[in-house]
Amino acid sequence: MAGNNFNARSMGHDVSDQPRLGNGQFTFKGSPTAATIPLHRQQAALEAPMPVSQNAPLEERMYPARVADVVKKHAQGDHSTLQPYSPEPNAAVLYYRMGVSELAIPNGTERYGQRIPSTDLHYDHMHFVGSEGSNFGLSLGGVFSESLPDLNNYQVEAPKYRKEYIDRAKTDIDNAWKERKILERFSQEYNPFIYKITTYNCQHYFAEVLQQAQKYETREKPLVLP
């Protein structure tokens, strides 16, 4: 599987003790060597306007919530409204949805769908899952994709986000990371990893991609599909 070739000891960092998703991908355990994301970047992702459909009620369009509220709203739920992932390859407009799956941590099955105390996060891995099977998300090893059979382990939220914009946002964010890592390469604190459980995990990444994608939308082609 494309997202599972990460070497636990690559680049001199032993991450063999990191907990994993059900597919073996590393996730959700802090490390003193985890990358530190600048505070202003964290705040930018959390305070930006949330994508709102052009067909949403007037009040929602005039007073949009923050991008963080996409994740926050999910954390306030109990998964009762989620649906099993199912592809729609013939959709008129290709899209992604928010997909979540269990974390391979102690009592992961029991904790799945529960809120992490004192946070607006769930005990979930959060992933973009596409109508035609494309998908991506963030783990300790970086951005990865699941195999098509493994997408059956995901449940999805209802909103649909235009694939064209999400893919473009992913590319722009990936390029920004690469540029920053080149500049940091000779720093004594250089670390190749982006993921950090407390400040930049898969759920923060989901929010940042949505924030970036909203920059491309037009009235004729909104990010959130009707």
C-alpha cells in the first residue's frame, strides 16, 4: 500500500514505539523530536472562515464559523450520523468527504467516537476520502494514502468538498512544507517530521487543507457542493 512504506528508523529517528492505525500507519504519540509548527500557522488554520455552501441559509453565509469548527462539530457528535464510506465514481463533480477510522491504540475500539478530554478532537484518524477512491491524510510518517479495500474501514460526514480545490490545496501545502524543510536543513533543531500530536495532527491538517482550498473557490464553483 502506497502509504505504508515508511521506515520506522528512517533518517535516524526511531519511531518503532509509535502507535499505529489499523493499517499499520504511525499516529498519535508525542515525541521530543516531532516537528514544531509555528504558532502563527496553527492559529491561521484554526481561525480562518469555514467553507460555506452558496446555498446555505443567509445567516450561515453572513456569519461563517471557523475552519476549526468543522473538526469541533465532529468532536461534539457521537458518530450516530456518520455513514459507511461508499464510492461514487460517476458523480457529476468529483469530491472528498471527511472520513474517520479507529486508532490502533489501547482500547481504540472503545474510544472511537469519544472526545479527547479538554480538546475539540475525537479519538479518530481523520482523512480525506474521495468519491472515486482517491484519498489522503496525515500521520507521523507524513501524508499517505489508503488502499481501496482499506477505505471500507472509514465512516464519512455528509458535506462534500470539491476535489479540484482539495487536490490543489494539498499540493500547495506540500510544496510549502518542502521549501521550509530545505531552509531548516542545516538547523541544529532540524527534523523531517511534520506531525505532532498536540499541535499538528491529522485533524489539524484536515482543517488547514480546507482553509487553503477555500482560497480558490468562486461563486460559480464553490468549495462545498450543494
